[in-house]
Amino acid sequence: MIAAALPATAQVPDRPYLIVGPALLPGVGLNITSVDVGRFVTREVAFAAGYRSSRDGSVRTVATIGGAFRLIGARHTVLQTPRRSLDVDLGFRLGPAILFRFEETAIDKNKRFTLIGDPFLRVALQTSVLISAELGIHRPAIRLGVWIPI
């Protein structure tokens, strides 16, 4: 019922959002991203925490800042095409990561802090709620989320 009430031409509105959801592979985790959506770009601050079960196990937390180019939003604005319920963002985030292994060696402790760059591709879909799937390179690499207007 709710999905039928949405216009077929709905698109991610230009406003701030909080994206919250699980992160998967390798391991499992939680991803929280603050996104300020514009017509051509997004500005983002992301926090992710992931647990990876392996022989020695580890927990990794990452805090990044960056942005994305809105492929469909830019196309709509420049070419005046109809709005779609699908949005595609291609972006990059940069920030520190900290890794805690459950059985750390002295070498592991020296490698605990790293600086990561995370190029990503995100597809957002307007249904009865705004949802997205994101693929990046830092783990967990697959991030799902529900967009909450703030």
C-alpha cells in the first residue's frame, strides 16, 4: 500500500540523511553514515565497525570523510531527464582505521593504526522506505542501509 502511494518518479531528495545498516563480508559489522545529498554530489562522514572471525579473530573500526558524485542526479539535472526511483553514487572516503586482534603480537600492535582510502559504489532505491547497498574495498565491503532523514 505505502509503496503504491509513492510517485514512480521519486528520487533521493536533496537533504541530510543518516544511513544505518549491517555491513558484511568479510565478517559482519555495523555501518553508520551521515550523508548530505545535493544535486551533483554528496558530502559524507562514515563510521564502520566490523568483527572478523578467523584463526585469531579481530575487530576493526573505521572513521572516514569524503563524498560521492551522483551519476543519476547529475544526469537528471544536466539533461532534464525524468527522475527515477534509483540513484547511483560513485565516491571516495578517507580516514583512520584501528584494528584489534584478539591474540596480538608485538608486530600486530605496531600495525594497529592505518589510514585507509575507500572508493565505493552505492545504489539507492526509493521504495516505501529509502534503502541502499554499497560496495567498497575496506572490510566489511558490502554495506546495506536504511536512509533516515535528519
